[in-house]
Amino acid sequence: MLKTFKYLAIVEGYSFLFILFITMPLKYSGGILLPNKIMGMAHGFLFISYVAVAIVISQLYKWDFKKLLVVLAMSVVPFGTFWMERKYLEEDLKKA
């Protein structure tokens, strides 16, 4: 389950960056709405999945509240999930 969360974090991070740097500029500077609508829905699903799986993983691996809070906060920071994956998940993957 931890490996699945690792890949989910990476995909969620890329979807966030795609929205920020590709579809939002298309929407606001070019008036092209469809890519943002499609990617927004996909990112929303990935974000909710990320949060739900993070909560489940925190229970399975007995994370303290601070670690869970950092993992959840990194989902709203650009490039945050990539940093979180390296800093927090690598140590748990080595234990597993």
C-alpha cells in the first residue's frame, strides 16, 4: 500500500503542476477552457484519493499527527508531494 501511495503522490504532484503551468495559463491568457476542465476533474479525483490514502497509511504505519499534517499540507504546495515522497515515504519503505 505504501508503494501505491508513493506513485499516487507523484501522479498527484504532476497533475497539480500541469494545472498550474499549462492549463491555467491556457484558460486565462488564451481563453481555452476545456483542458483546465478535464485536468481539474482528474486532479480533484487524485487529490481526494491522496488525502484518503494518506489517512489510511498514517493509521497503518502509526504516524504521529505532525507527520500526517506535513504529508497532507504538501499536497497543496507546488512540488510538495515530490519532496514529501523522498523525505517521508523513503524511510517507511525501507522499514517495510
